[in-house]
Amino acid sequence: MRITFFGPPGSGKGTQADRISACFGLQHISTGMLCREAINSGSELGKRIRKIVESGHLISDEIINREVFSRIESIDDFLLDGYPRNLSQAIILDDFLENAGKPLSGAIFIRIPDDEVTRRLTERLVCVCSNKYRNTGNDFLKEGDICPLCGEPFLKRSDDSLEIVKKRLQYYYDITAHLENYYKNRLLEIDGLGTVDQVNERIRKELKAWE
């Protein structure tokens, strides 16, 4: 099985990608992970990526395509998380996989309404020790509360401000939302509302058809 996950920011793609890849024995490939690995390697490419990230710009399609393709060319079953991000990447990915004789099985689209995107991202907190986002839906969890694992306070990420969340959502509609139409004949649309377990059960149920 070869699948990609996409959806608006805050839809839970990363969390579900972790669970689904483990459940179905897929190699989980995240563009964020690939970029962090390149940066930590200290290579010339890593230095270029660090400068791009620190300047607040997007990493070019050329760099992202090359990093993803080098990772998946020798893998039969994988889950792509955060890629493709735009229509151009999706077309190039299909060409690459078709030529390799292992076409994409399809795409998982996790749908949540805009007001839920805003609520999730503006209310979430991050714990330094685990780098996991924690939702502030429970009254006891607030910024400054102490993590029971490391003793450090829960913090709000700087790019989870309302202004930046609106920009991220607009970017999604301008760039990434076009993938829904591109993948329409091989798209599984999942309701992203509910608990992590509920959403995960929906995805697993739908993916049984692609095994």
C-alpha cells in the first residue's frame, strides 16, 4: 500500500499517520522529518534548508521532490505525510511512481471545518520533552502548567497565533486544497471530528479496501 495524507492544518494528519503506518506496516515518511534530518546532518543541503526555514520561506519543490524520491525509490509500502503539498508535486510524484512500477494506491483526506482548525491551533500547547501537542480542551491544562514527565511548563507555539493560523489556512486553500479534486477517483474522505481513536477507526475501516 502506498498512500498520502492531506488536509487542513490542525486536522491531525501527523498523529493519524503515525498510527496508520504502524497498523498497516507502512514506512512513515514526513517531509518535516526529512528536512530535520538534512539539517541535523550538517550537509550542504542541510545548511541550505536551515537558511530557508529560518528566513520563513518555503522549501522549493525541487529540493522536496528530490528528498522524498530518494527515500521512497527502494520502498514498496509507504505513507507520505505532508507531501505532496501542491498540484505540481502531486503530478511529479505520480510520474515517478508510475515509472517505478508502483503507483500510488490513493490519498486520505481528513476534513475538519475552519472554525475547528482555528480552535485546535490557537488552543493547543506543546510539551518540550516530548514535542507533542496537547489540546487545551480540558480545563486543567493551561499554558504554564507543568508536564508530569519532565517538569517543564506547557507552552504555546509562536506560529499558533490567530493571525498566523488564518494565514496558514488561506495558504491551504490557495495551494493544497486542489489535491482533493486531483485525487478524486482515488480519494478516501475522512471526518476529522471526534477523538483521535474515533478518527483512527474510520481511517482503518476505509483502508481495508486498499490492502
